Amino acid sequence: MCHVIVTCRSMLWTLLSIVVAFAELIAFMSADWLIGRAKPSSSEELDNRTGGSQEPYRPTLGIYGRCTRISHMQFSRRDTLCGPYAENFSEIASGFWQATAIFLAMGIMILCTVAFVSVFTMCVQSIMKKSIFNVCGLLQGIAGLFLILGLILYPAGWGCQKAISYCGPYASAYKLGDCSLGWAFYTAIGGTVLTFICAVFSAQAEIATSSDKVQEEIEEGKNLICLL
């Protein structure tokens, strides 16, 4: 018989697992890893003639994507164009970024799998006499290691030609030059920290769903068990 067991700790672990997976996925797909040096708009001359002022635009560069601004002189309109600069894996600007993409992708796939499984832990707490919480916590720890490797290798690619075109000639491995870090990089770091927190917290979720009070509720014949 299936017993639906919901506790505060198990629900919190499930929610954190889902948040971490989405945060890492969004960061990986974003082009806001590096914020390039300021570039004046090509319509700056037109703005000067009309008495307007135009702030310089700072393009952004991701692991495999980028965002830049295209100006339409005839309408004095500027559109931001975002998309992948690499049509295939081999065109990613740096070998270090290729390794980063591999490690991050592996970590994110594991996190997404755990997030999907975590939803069903309310009904199924063990498989083949192994606690799902413990197995998921172990997988989250492995995913965290992959994410750390990817984040360590990423700055090593700042010396590639693509990064130099955005960050200036002083950019090199682990040196930003004229660039600054974007929100995607910080999100990836925050998601990695939360990944290890989830891995540790999975043990608390397992303890909460296998406590004596839960067993008492099961023995009383209850199928829906909600505990604080």
C-alpha cells in the first residue's frame, strides 16, 4: 500500500532540489556570464545631432552564446540580439569552455533527474531497500563536484580570442581585463552551494519520513501522513 508522507523537511528538500536544478539550467543557458567593455552605439552621432544622449552599451558573452546590440540608423532604434555564437560544440570559443560545458551539463542532468524523482518521494521512500533520499543526496553531491570542476575551468578560458574581443587585450586566463562577471556566473556559484546543502539536507528528509511518529501513523492505518 502506498503511504503519502509529507513532512516539513522532506518538502523543503524537494523544493530546494527543484530550485537548484532550474537555477543551474537557466545560468548555463544564459549569455550573461561576462559583461564586456562598454561600446558606444553606432547611432551615437545621430543622437548628438538630435541633442539626445545614449549610454554606451555593454555586450555580454556566455559559454556558447552572446548578446549584442544592433542599431537601426533610419529609426534611431536599437535592438538587442541574443543567441548562440557557436553552431556546434567544436565552435565554442575555448577548450576550457568546452570542458566547462561538459561538466556543467552533466551536473545539471543529474540535478534535473533528482528534482524529478524528489516529487515522487512523498509516495515512494525506498527502492530495493535503499532510501531514495540517501541515493538522491549522493547524486546531488556528485553533481556538485561536476559543477565545481566546470566553474574552476571556466575562468581559464578568458584568454581565448572571443573573450579578448569582449574584454580587451589585457584579458587572459583568470584575468577579466575590461570585463566584469555577470549574474549567470554568480547564479551558477550560488546553485552549486545550494546543491551541497541539498545533499546534506537529504539525510534530514530521510530521518523525518522514517521517524517513529510516522511509523505510528502508518500502524494506525493512515494513508496520508502530514507532519511538521
